[in-house]
Amino acid sequence: MKIAVVGTGYVGLVSGTCLAETGNNVTCIDIDVNKVNKLNNGEITIYEPGLEKIFLRNIKEGRLHFTTNLKEGIEDAQIIFLALPTPPGENGHADLKYVLGVANDLGTLLKKDDFKVIVDKSTVPVGTAEKVRATIIAASNNTLQSGDEGCFEVVSNPEFLREGVAVEDFMKPDRVVIGANTEKAKKLMGDLYAPFVRQGNPIIFMDEKSAELTKYAANSFLATKISFMNEIAQLCERMGANVDMVRLGIGSDDRIGKRFLFSGIGYGGSCFPKDVQALIKSSDECNYDFKILKAVEEVNENQKLHLMPKIKSYFNDNLKGKHFALWGLAFKPNTDDIREAPSLYMIDALLEAGATVSAYDPEAMKNIKQTIGDKINYCDTQYDALENADALIIVTEWNEFRTPNFETITSSLKNKAIFDGRNLYDIDDMNAKGFHYVSIGR
Ligand SMILES: NC(=O)c1ccc[n+]([C@@H]2O[C@H](COP(=O)([O-])OP(=O)(O)OC[C@H]3O[C@@H](n4cnc5c(N)ncnc54)[C@H](O)[C@@H]3O)[C@@H](O)[C@H]2O)c1
């Protein structure tokens, strides 16, 4: 099939590349000229394990193209994906200006005799497919019609990929959710996704509103699991229990499940914070007070700075002139995404208290530098960051931080103090090594 993907960020680039990998001819469109130039030169613009190899292969085989020209990009496409940003707008609502802006452009470009399916892949509030449909029709001066008899249809197809394992998630999804009202659109979407569900994972067809809500419900539920465990960790600290043990104890119950039960210094990223916020706003709008979700958000806000009082107390409530090594900047391992990363909150709090920071992250340093510039010092290796530091703070659980050289840590740090926001090390082991070791809920 011929496919267009509008928006070539984390979701658009992964989706476009994976759709090309199954034999489709894909054109990815983006307004960022610099990004499109890089992609056209075979330069990948995000860090995502496994992506570069299939990206290069599909360019070489002529199935993957990039352009800034929407008209040219959608010309022959049967399906047009919208993988556009939906950041928090004023008051925390999902800002639909990118999605509806492109819908407006599509209204001026679509032709009456050329049926296309427009797919909302962005995470969007309930009712957005309807707004996209109305925007396209209005921009065409009511010359275009949607539905089986019309020349376009809008479908909701939320994306569930996780950064860090995005290629695997897209190629072998647990499920594909498609909210579609018409048979023609259902057939096209079913055919497109058939190669991705050959092992029997379901394509779940539903109405478009349920599909839109499914994505927010999924992210909100996962965020709830994390905040719940962070509250259990608070109890553990007060009661002398160990959250790792409690996690193993409850996670082995398959009604609860093992995943998303790790306590730490809070969730971040481009999805959970904004999606939780957006669902709270949507609930408020239909006069429903979503109490659990409001608590989830509040717990997470507090959790991001949970280590700060412990750090301050170790240094007698005075961090002025203290220097910290910080390991991990990305919001989670295996990505260079730093949107809403706990590291940003930690850095702000440390600088505000008069401290300085030397940081290392395997992939995210370029993005952090673009955001906060030279407010901190960037190091080439995790061990360089330790030099002259008063203590080490761990913010992201990259694999290379799991079994470090503790002798080098000891000889580099001024104090044998590690504040671990991701519970990477065994407490007894750290005590035996003579570290002042502070983790979460243990
Ligand atoms: N990142 C994730 O893990 C993830 C997972 C599932 C769903 N989502 C959702 O997918 C959507 C996209 O997220 P993302 O992380 O890929 O965002 P992103 O910011 O990485 O990418 C968006 C891209 O759209 C481009 N763009 C903006 N306006 C445009 C326009 N008018 N025409 C063409 N391109 C334009 C931007 O330049 C950017 O490259 C969001 O709604 C997000 O919530 C994200």
C-alpha cells in the first residue's frame, strides 16, 4: 500500500519505518526542514534500539521517503497517518492545534474521486476524530464528504509503543486498536496491520470514541500502578519494610502482574504526565471528578523530588558549593527522550540549592544540552562525572549503571555517598562496601 505519515518524531518515524519494513511504500512528512534533510541523508534523528538498521534498509530499497511537502507526500497515499504532537495546552488540555492544522490543510488538498483514510495516531481526547472530520469538510468549503460513499474517512488508531522498545512493540504489538465507523476504512486498516498480528494478537475494532479513550485509559492505569507503588514505598520507609520484597510479593499474583511496579523518583516522558493531565481535564469537562487520577498526579509530582530532603539532610541542610555527579538524564533507559524527565526536576532543585552538577547519559546529553545549555557540566563517561563530586545521584536505570566499578566510585567521590532514585543496588552489599547508600522504599 501507499502510506503517508504526517509528523516524523518518535511515533511517526518508528511507524513509518516499520510500515515500510512490511513492504508498503511510505512517505514521512515533517515541517522541520533540518530533520527532513538529515533523514534524507540517511541520518537517524532519534535514538531507538533496532531502528537505524531497518531505517537504512528501507531507504535503500526505495520504500521509505521523507519530505516537507504535504501535498506531494499524500498524493498517492491510500492511508494518511497523523503522528503529530499533542502537548499540554492551556489548563492541561491536549493541544490539538497541530492535528487540526494538518486536518485543515488536508481539506484543501484531498480530491473528491480519491478515497483516503486519515488515521489519528496521536493521543487525542474523545471527540477528536469527529473534529478532524469536520475540519477537513469545512476547509474544503463543504465539497468533500466522509464515509463509505465519500472520499475520505477518519479512523482512530492509538499507538501503544514504548520508547526504548518501540520497534519491537510496533512490529509485534500486543494488540492493535482501531476505532472506525465504516466498512471500507476497517478493511483497509485490517489489511495494513495483518502482517503485524500473524501470531494471533488481536486487532480490536471498536467505535472511534472508545478507541480514543482506550489510549488515555491505558496510560492512566499504568501511571496509577507506578504512583501506587511509590506510595507503598513511602510506607515501607516509615514502617521499615522493603518495597522490593513487597513488589515481588504482589507482582507474582497474575491479577496484578509484574510490570510497572517499580518504585523510584517518579514517571516522566512525553506521554504519562500529559495524558494523565489531559484525562483529568476531559473528566472535569464532563463534570466528573476523577479522584484517583488527581492523586496519581500529585503523588508523582512529590516523588520527583523525594531524594532531595535525604540529600540535604546528609549535607547538614546546606548544599551551597556542593558538587554532584548525576547518572542518567533520559526519562527512562534506551531512549534519548528527556521530555518531563525527573532529571530536569532534580537538576533544577540542586542548582537552586546552590550546588553544581556534572552529568552523564549514554544517549540524552545532546537533548538536555539543547534544553538547559551550560547550566551543568557534561561528561564523556559515567566515571568522569564523579571527579570532585561530593556524592553520586542516580536518576535513570541505564544498564551500564547496574554493575559499576565501585572502587573507582570510591576513589573519585569526596564522600562515599550514593543517592539512588532507581533502586539499582543491593542494600546489604552497599553497606558492606561502606557506602552511605540511600534508595527508595527500602
Ligand atoms: N513518544 C511516544 O512514546 C508515544 C507513544 C504513543 C503515542 N504517542 C503520541 O503520538 C503523538 C506524537 O508523539 P511523538 O512523541 O512522536 O512527538 P514528537 O514531538 O517526537 O514528533 C512530532 C513531529 O511532528 C512534527 N510536526 C509538527 N507540526 C507538523 C506539521 N504541521 N506537519 C508535519 N509535521 C509536523 C514535528 O516537527 C515533530 O517531528 C503524540 O500525540 C503522543 O502523545 C507518543
